Amino acid sequence: MSDERRKILDMLAQEKINVDEAERLLAALENLQHATNLSPVPLSKGKSRYLRVTVDDKASGQDTQVDIRVPLQLLRAGIKLGSLIPKDARQKMDLAFDEKGFNLDLNNVKPENIEELIEGLSDLTVNVDDAGTKVRIFCE
Amino acid sequence: MILPPAVMRLYIAEGGKKKISIWLPIIIAWPLILALLIILAPIGIIASYIYFRSIRTALLLGPRILTTICALRGLKVNVADADSKVRIYFA
């Protein structure tokens, strides 16, 4: 039995909290432990191989689940391939991004910055848990 | 060195029924594809130069496309909702 569970049960035994409160605390503890178990331990900084995106959406009533694993090598290759896009096509892409409110200038993304970008991504962890919708983004 | 993906798995189901289920051992096709690429490389380079008007682009386009295809190894996409499922996997 973990220390946290023991503390909650001790508080219940000492009538510091009632049964409903103990149940809520235990449920929250289980969710936290579950989320901690799911969080991967990175091999080491810069050794991540995949970008993982998981979405579990129960809020819309459709119970949608998305699990995408993208090799970081694909990001490297895609950025290098993108550097070959002709200038006029790249300008059109930048305009299209601007219209969508996405301020990304592809001219500034150079292959020599890829490793820095990937290293930054390796430290990225996003956890969103909102009313039946869970979104996780991390590198593994 | 990254090897190209050996197997591609595509699965699409809708309304509980399997629509598409493909398991492709693309590793078998790679030697043939490589031979075709070597044969067609000069034509591809010339066509790329005519279209892009850049020697650098013409020479780098083919290898970078190949690198991108090789980097697909490990890509996994799973999307499922109440009515449909889509799974794409390159191994």
C-alpha cells in the first residue's frame, strides 16, 4: 500500500474526512499514479526516437481515440525535403499559414537547426485533461 | 543508416465491418524499385532541372525523397471512434 493511500485511510479512520471525501482522494490518487505510469522515461536527452500524440475524447459522445507515433527521423527528413521547395511555392505556403494565423516562416527553418529543434521537442511534454478529453504529447 | 520500411499495414473498418485490410511486405519490392530508380535517375534529374530550374534541387530531390520514405519506418497511426477505425503502420 502506498504512503498516500495509507494517509488517506488514516484520515478516514480518525474521522478527519468522510467516506465521500476519502473516495474522491483515492480516485484522484489513482488517476495521478496512472498518468505517472503512462509517462515514459526518456532514454536520455536527445535520444528520443518518436513523437507521440494520444487523444482520448469522450466528451463529444463518440469516444474517439487517436494514437499517432511519428519517428523524429521523419521530421528531420521532412524538413530537409522542405528546404528544396521553390521560392515562389514557399511564399504561397507562408501566405496560407499566415491566413490561418500560423506564423511560421519556412525560410527560417534550416536543416542545421533541425537537431536543435528535435532536442527541444525531446523535452516537450503536454498533458491536457479537460472534462472527458485527454490529450498527451510527448517524445519517447 | 536507415533501412526502408519492410512491411506496411493498412486497416480500415467502418460500421463494425472491415473495409480494407492490407498487409504488404514491401521489402520484397525494394530491390526492383531500386533497380528502376537507378535506371530512371538520369531522366528524373533532367526533368527536375527543367521543372525547378536548379541543379541543386535536381540532384538532391531524389535522395531526399528516398530518405523521407526510409524515415517512415516506425510510423504508426491509430484512429478509432464509435463507427470506424483506421490503422496505418510501417515497420
